[in-house]
Amino acid sequence: MPHASESEGAMETRGLDPVPASERTGHVRELFPTWVAANISVLLLTMGAGLIVFNGLNFWQVLVVAIAAPVLSYGLVGLISIAGKRGGSPGMALSRAVFGQRGNLFPGALIWVARWGWETINAVTGAYAVLTVLDLLFGVRGSTPLIVVTLLLFVTATFLVSGLGIKALRVCSTWSTYLFGAFSVLVLVYLLARTDWGAVFGKPAGSTAMMVAGIGTIAAGGISWVPSGPDFTRYLPRTASSRAMVGATVGGAGIVVLPMVLMGAVMAVSTPDLASAQDPVSFIGELLPAWISVPYLLIALIGMLLINSMSMYSAGFTAQTLGIKVPRAWAVSVNAVISLVFGFLLMVVATSFIGSFISFLTLLAVAFSAWIGVFGVDMLRRGSYDGEALMDTGRTSAYWYRGGFAPRAMAAWGVALVVGLLFTKVDWFAGPLAGSWVGRNGLGWLVTIVVAAGLYAVLPGRGTGDAAPAREPEAESAPVSV
């Protein structure tokens, strides 16, 4: 995985500037623990329970969902990550080559705002984990002052880890992978011995439509990581295997998502209330003995802290692309403050955590998918990126295009975003086409990707990859099949 230069020590000081070849000493295999850590969240248990309770699926249908969702979503993460090793820059900096120096501000701002919600959800889940551990160990019940304190501690720890940069994230990801894996096996063994498997396998099958919708719901979390993929591969050498990058990404995510979703589904058979609980964590203390639940929650807490740290790490780059001229570590602080405020509102004011979470994931998937469709087509046709042009935000930049905008990319992105919302329905918003087959199956995000990619591929304008230098001389060790 990426390493900071020796002169930087433990803290990464590099911002949007491309990583020079001398510092690109990472290894593809280190992507595996990165994406393991990005999925260590007890929310997957709640979402797995929702597939049983709300979607009406049986165990075998949940198994299909738990396999298909990470393959689909993290397959996209892995593919877009290839741009990181080609350009050596964060994802939203590379996006300037696609949308133009000014045009990139529009998808960049939307993605930055969307990260506020993702970081808020993670912060709230982490705070709930702390409250549950305090209750299990000391009998301390949650209160508004205690909520504020736990939320503040979690966000502060997140800020410190993400501020240190890629090296700290890499070390933490590796150790959390080992610890969480060991305790997950322990939980699985306990469930195998205590579960009424007759009731689990005797549940009738749900509709195919609800299974497809479930895939979209679980996949939405992975889709939110797609623009961040290059952030974690920019330290890889250009000769790194693209096929191996995709494999490590999908494998790291899938090895967590699959068992977690299945565990949540199994738990929901005996405790269906966990799918709609306001507190998405405390049920673990009710279903598991303290000697398992307490260490498991502590390890999961570390995992959720890492998820938030990775998100804030990428958000710092996004803030810099929007013109916030501060070092990356300080750019992270903006998102930390926002997640603290929104997290308090969600824990104290909101009446339904899981409802707010699913609505957020649905809208998040559409917002990110419009960017994915355009950037993905461009990346598959582009051989390399001009590092100097990426950093030049003035009229002299090769990526200035027309007044700072790439008209074809902007048109494809804007139209796809609107079309996707037409098919989307959440608790407080419903597009006019949400009642169609596409809308009922929760496929608004997929329509968004297809429309964005199709329009960008066929609209007239400058060819994809214009103003970029010639294809890099180093051949990729394996072609990428899409």
C-alpha cells in the first residue's frame, strides 16, 4: 500500500500533487486490508436483518444479495482505482481532466456534501458502540450529555487518524483486519450453535424484485467509495497489475460483507426488531454474551473509526479541489465539525436511524453514479494524466477546455443525475418515475450510470483523453475486462 516519503515520517503531507515515481513503492496486496477495514461496520448486520424483515427474503436469497452486492460495487471501486496508479493523484483531482478545472467543482461539491452524510452515519454508529459497551460493562445508560461526549471523542479520534494520512491508515487497517476476522469467526461459531436453523431455512422466499432492490441497497455503500478508489492506489507503481487491483478490492470487501450480512439475516429470524431499532448497535449485547459482545464491539468500533478516517481522508482531497487552500490535514477538520453537528441531530432528534440511513444510501448512490459513468468511460479510454495540467487551475491548463468546463462531460453528468432522481424514492422524496419497474426495484443508481456513460460516449465534442500526454510507456501487467 502507499507509503509516505521518508522525509514526511509518520504524517503524510502530500496533497493533490501527483506522487513521483520514486515514492510509488506500494504493493497491490496491501489493498486487501484497506477494503476489509472500509467495511468493518455493524451496520451490515442491521442491513442484513432488513433483507429478512423488510424485503421478505429467505436465507438463500440473502446469500445471493450478499455475494452480488460487493462484487458489483467494489468491482467499480477497483476499476476506477486504476486511474490512481496511472495518474498518481487523488480521484477528485484526476476528475479535473474529465470535467475541466471549473466544471469539476460541480460533481466535486456534490460528492463532498454527500460525504458529510456518510461520515455522520459512521460517527453515530461509533458513538452508539461506545454507549453500548459502557452499558454492558458498567450499567451506564445513555443520556444527552453522554451522547455529546462519546460523539466528540469518536470524531476527534477520526480526525487524528485521517490527519496522519495514508501510512497510519495502512497500519491500522492491517491490524483491524486480523482482530475483526478472529472475533467474527467466534461470533459465527456461537451463532451456529445457538440458532434455530429450522426456522432460518424454513422461511419462504420473497419476490425477485425485492432481492434486486436488496442488492442495490447493500451495493450503495460500496458505490460511495468509488471516487475515493484512486486515493488509495496513487502510491502504486504504474506497472502494478490492474486485474490484481480489482481482485484485491473485491476480495477485501466481500470477505467482510458476505458473513456480516448473513449474520444479520440469521439474527433477524429470532429478533426481527433489530432491523428497525433506533440504536443499531445495542442489540448485539442482547443477542451475544458479554464475553463475546464487548470485545467484538470494541473491534468493530476500531473498524468504524477507520471507515470514517478513510472517508475524511478522501474528503480532505475533495475540499482542496474545491479551492479550500489549506493543508490536507486541516481540510479534514471541516468534515469533522460537520459530522459532529449532524451526528448530534441524528442521535437526539431523528426518530428512525435505519430509515434515515437507507434514504441516505439511496440518494448517495445516485449522486455518485452520475460521476462514475462519465469518469469510468473516460478512464477506460485514457492512457495517462498530465500531472502539471491537473495542478494548473488557470487558463493555461491543458484541462481548461471551454472556459474551464468540458461541455460533453458536464452535459452527460447533469442529465444522468436528473434521470436517476426521476426513478428514485426515499422516505421524504419520490421521483415521478419511482413507481415504474426500475424504480420499484431500486435501480435508479444503475440507470444513472448507464445514462451518464452512454451520453458521454456518444455526445459530440473533443475526444476522450484530449490534452493528455501520450500513453505511458510501462505496459499494464494484465488488461482489464469490463
